[in-house]
Amino acid sequence: MTALRMPVATASRKGVSKLAAEAEHHRVILTSHGRPVAIVDSAERLDEDLRRVREATRSVVETAADMALGRTSRFSLEEVCAKLNIDPAKVRERAAAKRV
């Protein structure tokens, strides 16, 4: 998802109602002198993000517990990505991009 960058002065001129309407479609990053200072987002998107973070946290804790109890000592990238609901191809792409 792409975010819309908007200077605080522009957001102020538009008003809260229009800013909230924009946030229904995509995140709005408010900037001051080009630097991000705040984000306006929909409650639905924030709830979804929080749900995903909680699921990932639960998976990490369960995996750590399995390791601590000696149930497993090693996971493949595919297994870790499956537990965290992450696409392994994207992980590989990002890793390759950082090597360049």
C-alpha cells in the first residue's frame, strides 16, 4: 500500500474531514519541512495491523518455547515465514537488495 505524503500546512487547509476521508483510502504521512511528523490512518487498517503484529508475536513466542523445551532446534526460512505469515520470496528479495 502506498502512503500519501502531505505537508501539515496543506492538511490544515484541507481540514479534518477531508484528511479523515483521505485516510480511508491510504495512510497520510504529515510532514514538516519534508520530514514525517505524524500519520493519519483508518481505524480499520490500524486494527488489522495490530492483529497481524499480535499473531506474529504469538508465533515467535510459541517458536521460542518450542526451542527452549528442546522440541526443535532449527527452522528453515520457509518454516519461519509460514509461522509469521510472510512471503519467503519477499524476504529473499530484500536480502538480495541489501547485498547490492
